[in-house]
Amino acid sequence: MAGSIGGSTSIILRLEMEKQAVSFGKIATAINEAGGDVIAIDVSQSGKTTTVRDITVHMNDQSRTDALVEKIGALPGVKVINVSDQTFLMHLGGKIETTPKMPIKNRDDLSRVYTPGVARVCMAIHEDPSKAFSLTIKRNTVAVVSDGSAVLGLGNIGPEAAMPVMEGKAMLFKQMAGVDAFPICLDTQDTEEIIRTVKALAPTFGGINLEDISSPRCFEIEERLIEELDIPVFHDDQHGTAVVILAGLLNALKIVKKQLENIKVVVCGIGAAGIACTKILQAANVTNIVGVDREGAIVPGKDYANPAWAWYAEHTNPNRESGALSNVIIGADVFIGLSGPGVLKVPDVRSMARDPIVFAMANPTPEIAPEDAEPYVRVMATGRSDYPNQINNVLCFPGIFRGVLDCRASKITEEMKLAAAKAIASVVSDEELNESYIMPSVFNQNVVEKVKEAVIDAAYASGVARRHVRG
């Protein structure tokens, strides 16, 4: 079934019910008719004429929550006292905190962690700055930096509104890979000021994860920081997305028995992620890539005001295909969507080559609903957790940063990204691999370890590792 697909959520309705006027059965029926499922009921208080109940309701489509609350409130004998969204409750007071690694129990402890004992450590680092990696949090800490200009699918919502995303990212770093990460949201969208600020913050951190910075500014910010800092800088929206897409494609191609060098790939949405995805595919030996954006296919020889598109035109579309998506997707083996909802239609999928692979990555609403595409595709993947084959950056960034921190890499090279993609793909064994399982779960404990090891090996091969971690 086509149409908008909203994310699911759970809410808690606190209702005051008049015992003589309404039964719980009526309320349950109204909830069901509004698209909700009752999953728990708790009596908060009860009197002679009224009872107060907390009803936990699962909503498959969170956009229908307001309509449900309105419907319940309109029932005779029912008063909606409060509505608690469990997602909001998880964010109260923020989602992360700092804790000391050891207690300060007495004056002797105090003198070692702070003055006067700390002075010796300060001077040791002053004399040899590289000791900051072993004597401070730098060795295991990453800055998650955003200016709030391109947050999820929400757009330019600013630094304060970006904080919940960056906090969540910091949680994932810690839980998945034991990496300490701290969210830093900057109240500027000036390219030079962002570069200057991150450089000024860099002494504290062992790596920089750039996040949700709009294109094309994100390209210059990342490139400059890579050049001007001696710690890894990684724009996850670009390269994390590219790595996990390549990982999924490697496994999908095993199923359809096609080779990277022989396939035609259409990339829809030529922003930061689309360009990074194209570059990693080219590094993996894909030669026929056609990029499509709002103006249609990006064609060699055409003048583009956007410098990123100008580069793209020079390096892709070897057969100079032109026109809309429906034109260039004819005969394509792979569709990779990094654009917006509903741009891919069923006739487009039907015009692709045999055993088509469709990665519809737009979130929360994919380029085509999986239900619509399923009869015509061999392998379907999205960025969503409620469908098979979720392509999620969580499979990439924790392991990559665990690896670069452990070997103290100065940068993240293309070889390291390729190694990470192959490592993610390898977690799915040949026996497990099928059309509905091309990607490991984000909770698979083997992912971080395999990515870390592959990244460290590639860092040595690239000559960017500065710490020996091999026996």
C-alpha cells in the first residue's frame, strides 16, 4: 500500500473516567479505531464515582496520536488529564552524563587527581604533547559536532534542536564501542567559524565526528579539517552512509550473482551522502553510475553552479544519459535513494534490469513503499528499523572510531572505509544470507569488533596508524 509512512511510538494516556458514564470497553474500541493498540493498563487512583487510569498505547503511525487523543477526549464521561510520550520521557534532562572513573575518597586522592600532583602530569604533556593521548581523555573521546543545519529529515532547525540527535549519537558510541563521545552544537553556520572553532576544540579529542551539516558547506568543512588537524575527521552523513550502503550492496550482489564492475547504479539525491556513496562505489570498481537530482540526470559537459555537481558531472554517467529518473533507471541493476518520499514509482522499478536491487533510504518515508516494490524487486532495503534489511550508520561509525582511536590514526582513508564496508558485510555468513537478510543487526556484537580490526589493518596499510596495537 502506497502513502506516507510515519514512525511508531508509545504514549501513556492518563484518563479520568466516570464509572456510570463510560466503560473501559468503549475506550479500548475508540483507541483501536484511531489506530492504537492498548499494551498496558494501570489504575492510578479510584473513587466512588470516578477512576483514573494510565493506559499505555502503541501507535504504528505517530502522526495519528493527536487524532487519537481528540477522539478519546470526546467520549462522554472521559477527561484526558495528561498525555506522556515515552520518547519524550527518555529525553528528560538529556540522555548522557559524565562520571569519574575512580572515587576521590580522601585528601591523598585529591592531591593526586588535582593539585598539587596533577602539575607533574601537566608538565609531562607540556614537554611531550603526544602524551595527551595516554594521560587524558583524548585517547578515547570523540566530539560529535553539528551546526543544526541539516538534522535528519527536519532541515535547518538550529543547534539547540539538534542536541537530542547528538546526545543519542554519543550514547551509541559508548554502548556499541566503548567510545566516550560528547555532543557539541555550534551557534554558527559560517564555514570559517565552524572550522576555526573545531580546530580550537581539537586538543581535547581523539577524533571529530561531523554530523547534520548541510551541503555543500559540509564538504569544505570536512576537507579543511582533515588537512589542518592531526586527528581523524569523519562526516558520518557522507561516509557512514556510504560505508553501510556498500556493505549492503556487496551482499545483495551475491544473491543476484552480479559483479560490481558490471552493474549500472542510479543514485537519486546528489547531496553529501549521494556524492560520498558514489565515491566509495567507484573505489569498489563500479564504473557505470548515473546521478539524478531535482533537475534530472547529472550529465557530463553541462554547466552546474553547484561545484559538487560539477565534480559529479565530470566523474560519472559514462554513457551521458539524460532526462528524468524514469528515463535513466531503465536497465539499471541498482537504485540507491538518498532523496525524498515517493520519488520512485512502480513502473520505474519494473523497467530495471532482471533481479533489481532497491535501496530506498529516505527517512522516515522511503522513495517507494516496500509493499509496493516487493513484487518487482529481488532485494529491498530501507533506512527504517521496521522493515527487513535496515541500512543504518550505527553499523559503521562506532567500529570505525574504535579502530582509529586504538591505532591512533591521523585520518580515515578511502581504504579504511572500504575495509569497514567489507567487514560489515562479512558478519552475515553465506548460510544466513538471503533476500531479507543482507545486513547484520545493529545489536550484533560482532560488527564493531570486525570493523575495528579491519580499520586498524587498513590504517597500517595506508600508513596513518601511529600506535602499535598488533602482537
